[in-house]
Amino acid sequence: MVTLSRAGVPPAPGMPGAGGVPGLPGVRPARASRGRREWLPAALLWLITAMLIVAHQGTVLTLAFPLLAILTGLWLYFKSPARYIGFMWWLWFLSPEVRRLADWSKGSFTPTSLIQVAPLAVTMISALSLLRYYRLLGQRRGLPVLLILLGLIYAYLVGVVSSGPLAATYDLANWLYPILIGFHIMAHTRQYPEYRDTVVNTFIWGMLVMGGYGLIQFFIMPQWDALWMLGSQMNSQGDAVPMGVRVFSTMNSSGPFAFAMMGAMVYVMAATHRVRWVAAALGFFSFALSLVRSTWGGWVIALLIQLVKSNNKVRVRIVASAVLLAGLCVPLLAVGPVAERMQARLSTIVNLNDDQSYAARNEFYATFAKTAFTDVAGEGMGATGTSTKLSNDGGQLGQYGNFDSGVMNIPFVLGWPGTLLYMSGIVWLLTRAVLASFRLRSDKYVSACLSLCLATFAMLVFTNSLVGTGGLLLFTSVFSILSAVHYEKLNRASASSRMPIFHGGTD
């Protein structure tokens, strides 16, 4: 009897999943012990981090955390490429909170911290996959990546001239690392089941941790979070007092946190964990209290896509899940000061005339659209976002430090040549993912990835969702779908080669 994976695909011999499921009969002791060894470095990193925080060794933590994180990332990259992805996501989830705790341990806010480097540096380790498997760029499945990379290289060269090498390099890293993670997943197609399980596990447990801490942050406001909000002057995040903050949990701000929660709540449909509904309730509550309307809309789009894509049985499950979440969370969101904040935010969706953010965005589109779309050469990397701090001596945000539109950010930075190359690759990948998803209708993870990547792409109207947390979600989802299809092809080919050949005729 052949054991099917969760996607309904028989694992090939020697591949993850071929020896049984952890915790069930049939798993090999060697594989189980190897799994424990693979988790040990990451567990030691978080244990050492906790010990330094308790000992109030903030200065030591600031230096040790990024170094240990990079060493752990390198070890996992070579020993367990799938778990490297999970570790990378945990760093993006938790590193900002580690930075705040380090500052609190030192007793003062520091404007820049080496701890901020850890998630970016560990994510950039995936560039090794581009060097090791560069031949994939010449294959049909790698050509979209090649187009994207050429578009980014063009914008980088322009940015070095216009904004300086430091700002351009930092901005390039922010545009580049999501596609590098996607390429890493594509390069390890044979381990698709392991990657799928790792991503789902990471987001479910991440939602439990971040959702729960988000409620603590909203109702209590820990001292370290208040210190960071006051020091960084994060006025857009509300007030550093209980029930006065827009929840950002363990992440840097409410925007990336809301993206992470949106992804987690979509992946719930592909999970089988017993804790998933507790995690979903905590995540939904904190997601609502982040007050990020664009990701609220993105989550609704993702659910609608899942409803359209799924069969009737799965549709009933999605609707039942939505009703369950609403039944758990809406009564709590409709009481006291929480209700006041939610009603004020929701009213801006209904009555756009009183929405200052909507008015400012409309004015920005009206006044800046001509500049963005008629700049043929483009301003290059380093022209927008936080990278503008590196293009001046004062360390302050530049003229375009706050840029609320991905639709205009892309042509403004990449120019016409870069935009043509970059967006051709993106659209090509999305088209292939949509077509491929119809071949794997029974794979719930593929359905979740499809809805997530399309919803993230639709959010370009509000922000550049192709970089940062949004970009990681989009490229992780797109390449997971393409890996699932290629994995199925490899299994079919393997099964065909093992089939016995019967010859006609008589003895």
C-alpha cells in the first residue's frame, strides 16, 4: 500500500514523507533523531536570547543575536533547507521584539540596532541557491525569475548614480530577498511536502504567539514596547498606552504584522493542527486591532478566491470557519473602548468623505501619477522608503520616504525598462500559478497559496506589496504552487519508470 502525502501525492522513495509521518507508526528512528538535531541550533539561539534578556545584558544581546542568527541560518540552509525557511520567518516575526527587549535591558532607546540586520541577513543566505542552481534560470520555469532579476539590476545601476551605492544596495536587498526565497523553494522542488508542512506549521504557531502577544500589547502595553514607540516617534501606531495602540505585536509596525496575520489566517484552511482555532481566534482579534484596512480587504479577497476555487465541501468548511471566528471575536470587539476604536475605523470605510487617509491618497495619486508614469529612466533603487535615510547626512527620511502606492512606486523606481522586465516576470509567474492550481484541486495548501498571492498582488494599489513581508508571502505562495506541480510530475515519471512491462504473445 502506498502512503499518500497531505496533498494526495505519493512521496517518492528517499524523499520527505516517504518514511511515514512523525508521531505515527512507520517513522524511522534515524529520521526522527535527525529532525531533533536540526531543531537544536535554533532552539539554542532562542534560549540564549531569553537568558540574556533575563540577565539584562542588552549590549551583549545586540552583538550576539545577529551573529548567532546568521550562523544558525547557514547551518539550517545546508542541513535542512526547508526548516531554514521556517527559521527565516520566525526571525521576521520576533527580531523586532528582541531589539525592543535589548533596548529596555540597556535602559535606553537606540535609533539603530544590529539586531535589525539579523532577519535580512539570514534571508539573503538564500542567494546561495541562486549561485548553486543558476542553471535553472535557463529553464522554462526559471525564465520569469531571470526577467525579474534583470529589471532589479537595471534599477540598481540607476540608483547607484542617483542615490548613492549605500542607499541603492540597501533598497536592492529589500526588493531582492523575496524573489530569492521563492527561487530557493523552486530549487528544492523534490522536498515540496517538507516545505509545505514547514510553512503551515510556522504560520499557525506564529499566529498563536503573535496573536496572543498582540492582545497583551493592546490591553497592557509592556514597557519595552512603549519605550520603542516613544523613541522611534511612531505616531502612526497610536499612543503608547493601554488600549491606545494599533497592535503591531512582536513586529516593527502594524503593516507587516497585519500581512503576517493575513497569511496565517489563510493558511488555517490548509492546517490540521488541533491548536489552529485557538491561534486563529487570537490572530483574528489582534489582526482587527491592527486597524490596517488594506490587509482587511486583502483577507476578504483571499477568502473569496478560496470560495470560488474550492469544491462544495471545502466551501462549507470556509464559511463555517468564518462564522466560528465571527462568533468568537465579534462580541469581544463590540464592547467598551475596543468597540469605539473599531467603529471609528470601520466608519471610514463606509464614509470615505471623512477619511483623511483616503483623501491624502487620492491627492497623492492625482498630483504624482504624471511624475511616476512619465519618468522613463526611473529614479532607481534608494529613491523611496527607508533607504532614503542612507542617501543624506542627517539620517532622515527623504522626500519620498513615505510612499503609499505600489502601483506608482514600481515605475517611479524601476523606470520603463525595469518595470517592463520586472512586471513581465511577475505576471508570468502568477499566470502559471493560476493555471497550475487547477491541476491540484485537492491540495488545500495550493488553494491557500493561490488566494494569498492574488490577494497580495491586488494590494499594490495601497502599498508596494511585492517587497517586505508582502513580497515574502507572494513569492513563497507562487513558487510553492509551481513546486507542487513539478513535484507531481516527478512522482508520475518515477511511478511510470517503476511499472512492470508486460509483453504480449505466448510462451
